[in-house]
Amino acid sequence: MQKVHLECASCDAKSISFIKYCTPDQTDTINAAKSCVHYKKGQVIFYEDNLAQGVYCISSGVIKLVKSSEDGREQIIRFSQKGEFLGYRALIAEEPYVASAECVEDTVACFIPREAFLKVLAENPKVNSEMMRSLCHELGLADEKIASLAHKSVRERLAETLLLLHETFKMEQNMVHDDHMIHIVLPREDIANIVGTATETLIRLLSEFNKEGLIELKGKRIKLIEMRKLEKIAAMA
């Protein structure tokens, strides 16, 4: 973990974060209050059950939000990446974080303290609207996840997860020529966690998908070969 200096005006994530809605004075307020840190892969930015003292804006990298169950197992809630912000729901609700934020890869995140963030939120209706939109989107994803776990088979959930990972990380396509590749490398355990199954079951199903020509396994990377068939299996078509 290393502190870095990063101005909002020069941040690559500015155009896709709530900062783009801020006035120059509000941007100056955030710049003066925030602190930016470079986190290494595997480091935790904040922990489940801790009280939120501010929000985090991701300048670069990928973060997974992980919730622990009573028996010690972990469930990946979702991923966040460049331009997204974390912790605003807990901060506004004055509640503890419901999940821990762990870096999937090296990440730069800026912490904006409570006072500065709430000041901008109170002054700027566009930022308020963006918070509401993001919150509603997260609630929709949570509803879909609950329905998927309740009604779909493991095979269907795996197909759904592979398509979701491909869609979530498609922003990396401009860096490679193969747009059917899932452009993030996750441990099989993490993928099993998202699907909601045992790692051994996940590995077996990936092998079956590979033999059926639905996907191609290239080491730890996964390439989607038959997108339409995967959509049908996931009941998304």
C-alpha cells in the first residue's frame, strides 16, 4: 500500500465517475480532502462490519466485494472497476459495510472523507441522481442473483457467470484483438464462489463446456466460443 498524488482533473476515471458532474469548486473540495493509495493485488481496502467514514473512487484496477457467512465461507457479491465508487450506501445509511473490498489486481483508489462527499451530495442534484441510479442498479443485480441461485441449475449459473464476466470486463477489449476472451484472470475458487458451487464441481463443468465446444480453456484464461448457446443455457436468450 503506497500513497500517490492524483488530481481529479487528470484522472483517467473522471469521465465515467460521479466527478464529471461536479462543478470546479466541488472538484477542488474533493481534491483538497481526498487521499489516493496504490493497493497491491490481494490487499483489502475496507472490511465487512466496519463503519464507513467516506467513499472510495476507483481510479484503476479491479475490486471484488466479498461477504462472509457464519460458517466462514465467502460469497463474491460483485466486482467494481475504474470509475466506480464504493461505500456510499453504507455511508448514507450510517451502517457498517456489508462486504469487504479486496483487490483482484493492483488498484489505485481515492478515499473521499464523509464531510466532503456529503457536502457535494447536498449541493449537486446530478451527483444525487447518479447515487440513486447506481443504488437502484445494485439492487437490481442483487435481485437477479437471488433469483438465479434459487431457480437455476449450477450449469445454468455457470453459463450466466461466464457471460457476466465477459460483459463486465469488456472495457479491456481495446487492449487485445480477441473480443471473446474474458479479460480478467480469476482463480477457479473465485468463479465457483460467484456461481455458488464447490470448486471441484466448477472445474468439472468447465471441462464439460470445453469438450462441448462452448468455451476454450487457455491456461487460466477462458474464451467464449458459442455465445448464443451459452445464452440459451443461461436462459438469457
